[in-house]
Amino acid sequence: MTFCVIARDSKTGLLGLCQATNPLSVGGRCPFIRSNVGAVSTQAYTDPGLGPLAIELLTLGYSPEKVLKELAESDKHFAWRQVGIVDRHGRAAVHTGSECKRFSSAITGDGYLVMGNYLLTEQVVPDMNAAWLESEGELFEDRLMSVAVAARDAGGDLGGHRSSCLLVYDTEAYARTDLRIDFVPKRDGQPDAVGEPMVSPHLKALRPYLAKGDFAPGSWGQANVDELAGLIDVTVSKVAYSAFFNTQLDWVLRRAGIDTVAVCGIVTNGGVASTVRDAHMRDYRTLVLADGCAAFGEERHRTALADMANVAEVTDCADFVQLLA
């Protein structure tokens, strides 16, 4: 989902970071820097509130490791976060939660760290680290940019790159360098919602039959099945495994006063399981309709249901209909 380098220049005391991702406006949500204090990025399933809290704790003299411990105690969903911190002394620390999507990893060194999650290949972070070490002696901003370029060339974000930022702070309260790209439209040869399906490479490999126009707005491929006509109040366009990821589903449900979510669909161990866990994480009462789901194999289906039973009520369609009566 996002890759990032955070660093302190030992000769000048400059603090900075450079990062890129597929979602919009990464520079307005993930990075937080305060001169002569530290630099932070909170990413993966981002909670922007963690950034300011981390900066305040650094201001109080907490080490990056201590800050991460405090954040973990204040955030019950910390397993879904990736947080990197470099302080004014050059100390670096990273948390990569157990629920961060593959490939997710980080490397820390003297005065810097490189990290990423939901990456196309496991080589992205090692190549970022090599780029940082090989650029020693260059302008600080150039070093940060070289790391981002190395990440991109190694595959970068699994979903592509549509926003990025490069921030550097000196001794003033404002940035010495503040470069941001909030949205990059489609380029020739890249997938887009109005052209080729916007599908992650590993999913496209499993579904090579998908073609241009299959998910175009208003088309049959994006529409609800005919059997549900007249039964649907609201729809959201699902863009990833989980129906909650980068959609307005959570907002719609809360505005409607809904506290119970029943999940069905395909595949059981993919979109269903991800949506169920995200619903549970958001404190909904969550049900899974076992015979309303399917997977590529009965064993996978049963295993996924057994795993979801830890966070949801597994029932069947007939019993669920009775609950609604």
C-alpha cells in the first residue's frame, strides 16, 4: 500500500521523508515532522491521529521505541498499522503489524529507516536500503528521492503509484522542502477504471479473462445481479478484498444506525474473510452466511469459516432469514 524512507542527516540535522502509495494525497495523511524533534509516518490501515501523538511524545523526550509502545497501548487496532519513527538523535524504530498485507517489511539503520506494506515484491525494501547506503554524500533530498525511485523500480506499491510526497525540515517550524503529488491520472499502458480493469497483478494472474470494460460504471460487470433487483437500498464500489477498504461503507452503515453486518459472497477465504475481519475491527456484530459463500475448494471454504468463527457468528441462510422474521 505504501513505501517510505525516513531519515536524519547527521551533518546538518535535517529531518525528512519520502513516500508513495496508490491512495490519494499521501502527504496529507501519513507523514508528520517537527523540526529538531523527529519524523513519523503512520501507514497501512492508517490512523492519522497516531502521528501527532507520536510527535508530542518525542517532544517529551521519549525514544522512538518507547513511543511505539505507547502507541500500541492507545490503539486497539495497532496490528493493522505500520509506523516508522526517526528522532532528532537519529534513533530509528518501526512497527509492522501482524495484520499488514504482504509483502510488508522494514529495515532500520544509523539515522534512517525504510519500510513498506502491500508491496509487489519482497525485494522492494532491500532495494530501498541499498539505495540509501549507496547515495551517501549526496544532497539530502536527492538521497530520499533515490530511495523512492529504487522502490518504484523494484515494483513498489502493489496497487500502483498515484500520490507521493517529499518533506524535509531544517530548524524552522516550516518545511525547507515540501513536494507533493496528490493524484496522478492514468498514463499510457497503465490500468484505469474507464479502460482496463484496475486489478492487482496477482489477482489479474488468477483471472486472465478480465478485459477492458468489464468493470466500467453502469456496465453488467459492475452491476448487482438481477435477482436482487428491488432489494438494494445502497451500493458501494468494492476496490479490494475488503468491502470496507477505501469505500464509504462504514460511513453509510453508521449513518443508517446499523450495528450488525451479515457477510456472504465469494471467495470465502478472500473478500469474505477480509470484510468480516474489518467489520469486527470496527465493532459491528458480524455474521457469516456459510452456505452463502464459496471458495475454490471445499477444504479452503471450511478452513476459512472455522477461522472466521473467532471473530464472527457463523450461521446459514435459513437461520439468518429466521433472525430477520
